[in-house]
Amino acid sequence: MVKIGDISLGDFPLLLAPMEDVSDPPFRAVCKAQGADMMYTEFISSEGLIRDAIKSRQKLDIFDYERPVGIQIFGGDEEPMAMSAQIVDATRPDLLDINFGCPVKKVVCKGAGAAILKDVPKMIRLTSAVVRSTRLPVTVKTRLGWDEGSKNIEEVAERLQDAGIRALTIHGRTRTQLYKGSADWTLIGKVKNNPRIKIPIFGNGDVTTPEEALTMKNKYGVDGVMIGRAAIGYPWIFREMKHFFQTGEHLPPPDIEARVAVCREHLRRSVAWKGPVLGILEMRRHYGNYLRGLPHIKDFRTSLVMSKTLEETEEVLDKISVCYEGYEQAASGAPAVV
Ligand SMILES: Cc1cc2nc3c(=O)[nH]c(=O)nc-3n(C[C@H](O)[C@H](O)[C@H](O)COP(=O)(O)O)c2cc1C
């Protein structure tokens, strides 16, 4: 049984990755319904939180049905990180995650995200400041290192554990790799099998099928797997993986009715949470993934993207349902296009 503090996560939890502009409450709701064991918000700027920026504050919204859920923060300075940890604490998530892995320029230029992999003493200072400022279990998500020549995750893991974190997620790439190449799980396995490491280690990177998830469990011994892109437009991935672990067999992929139903649910939640304008606008990035693999879908996808109201969008979804009734999808779980 994997535990983080008092949170029990079962034998081999499947985590939904924090993803900017994707892992919001509407998306988390559909992933939870399909079996995600733990989920995170997208990263939230510690500076934004203490400035009380509306956008940052809205990202703190969590709901009881999502639990266990973690809020992820990032930043490069101790004081804002400590203060934002207190703000997060007051919103009562189940845990607080620190992002030491974001490779994006606007983040690393400020000495935050993956930049901190270049300065381990600073990483430890920031982590200790956060741990001291909250009663929540603190977890970290990071990468193997800054670049090929400085993969320091083994040292980083030990020192973060000593600083008081309660679980570590490792994305098997360096910062300079961004999302290129394929994730290397060898070092993730080494961290997990280091006898000094007692906290749960979750592996992340390029897990897109039930077989791959099982291989990561058996080959590298990780305590659980975090899924990012493969869940976008395909929240069934969690359910399919669990079924495969239990039975060794594949669930049939969702039929068109199920696809449209979950897309509709996502859409409705998006409108309810973000309002009629933003809710419609921000769903646009998801349609391609929900409809992936359907032949000749381009015109329908264009109509969805052009729709301006919930009613209009739902009408297009109805037409898709009718048009593709009985269509059987062959394969599932291919990486999403984001
Ligand atoms: C669109 C997008 C946004 C992301 N935003 C975040 C983020 O806010 N915080 C974070 O720790 N990682 C973020 N990531 C990285 C993912 O959490 C994950 O580590 C990465 O996608 C690799 O996992 P995957 O191969 O399963 O997608 C993001 C990734 C994507 C594709």
C-alpha cells in the first residue's frame, strides 16, 4: 500500500500529471471518473499567489470529489514560496507539490522550475521553507537533471527526502531535452532502488499504454506512475490500465457514445466553471484529442472549434454521435497532440 502521510493510494497508484491549461477542475473531474488515483492542479506561481492575481487564485479551486488532490506551486525565492505555501494550506488540498521540473524559458529565467536543479542548496532551502510553512505533506516533481552532463537526481532525491518531502515524482528527461527524445527510466529505477530512499517514488514520462505502465512497475519498481499527455482527450487510460493490471486483458476502447458523453461532460463543466466565453474557448484544444482516430472528422472538428455557445457545440456533438454510431476504434492510448 502506497501512503503519503495519511493518504492511502492503493498498491500502484496512477496519478494525473499537473499540466498547465489542461489539468483544471473540468479535466480533473473526467479523469477522476475514469479512475485517476491522485491528481494535481497545474503549477501556480508563488509570486502570483501572494500578489493575489485572479488567475493564480482561480487555479486553487479544488472540490471534495477530487480528493486526494495536490496543489502545485513554483517559484525561485524562499519568502514568496513560504507565503504561498500558507495560502495553499488554507485552501485545504490533500498535499502541496513543488515544481522543480518546468523547462519553459519564462520560468527558468526567473530561477524557478528546472533551473533549481542547477543549484541543489537553493532547492533544499526552498523546500525546507515550504515544509516549515505548511501542515500539508509536501511532495516534489522534478526531472533527471539540468542536462545530459549533470543528471543529479540521485543526490537530489536523497537531499529532498532529508528536507522533509513525503514523495517524489521524477520525469525521465533533463531540462535541456524539454519533451524531445524518449524518457529514460533507468535513473528513476536507481532512485527507487536506493536503500536510503524511503519515500514513494513515482515515475513519469511517455507512459501511454497499460503494458508500458506495467513494465515501469515491474522493471523499475516505482511506487506508481504519473500520466500526462496520454490522458488528454483520453481519460479512459486510467480505467484501462487498472483493468489490465487486474486481469491481464484489455478493455475495449470507448465507443463513440462514450467518447461524446465524456467530451460533453468536460465541456459542460468547463462552461460551468469558467463561464460561457472562456469555457467554450478553452475546450477547443481538447476536441482533436477526444476525436482522435475517427476517419474524416476534420469538418466536425472545425465546426466544434467554430461554435460559440454551449448549445451550438452540443448540437455538433449530437451529429458526431449519430454519424459515427457503431464505429469501432481499433487502438487506444496514443500520445495526445498538445
Ligand atoms: C501541456 C503541458 C503542460 C504541462 N504543465 C506542467 C505543470 O504545470 N507542472 C508540471 O510539473 N509539469 C507540467 N507538464 C509536464 C507533465 O506533468 C509531464 O511531466 C510530462 O508531460 C511528461 O509526462 P507524459 O509523457 O506522461 O506526458 C506539462 C506538460 C504538458 C504537455
